[in-house]
Amino acid sequence: MSDAAAERVVREQTVEGRLTRRFTLPVPVLIDWVTATHRKGIRRRIVVPTAEVLDISTGGMLVEAPSRPELVVGSTVELASDGHPATARVAHKHVALHPDKQLLGIEGFDDALHELVRALRG
């Protein structure tokens, strides 16, 4: 379990009154973190870093993302999964245990998120 996942478990124990159920993913799920796209190296190749989805709900997902650019609540993020781009909003932010990461709750994803939640429910 990653440090961020352990932090999430501790945080979940203190949150009450949640409107939707969260689903912890049984395997690591990476998404393209398009917001942090940058150029690297002599040839200035384009690098699209990834973020790890730690849990998911009908309202959004908790992700451990690269620390740059540093985002605040209300920021818009661009991400992609299997070549399908999406835009979301940072709903909440927590201190990540690793200095090169940020722990973000994002919402406003497209219908693919809801399809995934339906599949998790069985």
C-alpha cells in the first residue's frame, strides 16, 4: 500500500456524513496527468506524467498526483485514461506524505467514471 493510500485510510475514519460510498481499487490504476505535461531533454520531448487513483466514488476520485504544478481547491485539471481526455476540478487537497506528490480529491469527471463505479458495484 502506498503512503498516500495509508493516509487516505486514516483520513476516511474521521470523515462522517459522506454522501456517496468510496471504492478502494484492488490494483494500482494510473491515469495520464495531462495538467503536468512538460518538455524534457535535449530534444525537448513531451512527457505526460501519471497520477495514481487511490479510490473512486460517483462524485469523483482521490488521486496521488505529481507535486508540480501545485494545485489549489477550485483548480481545473486535465487528465486522460485510455486516450480519453477529461476535465475535472480539485474539490479538496491534503498533504501527501511524499514531497514530490500532492493528494487531491477531484470531481466533475465524465460518464466513464460512473461506468467504472457501476462495474465496481457488480
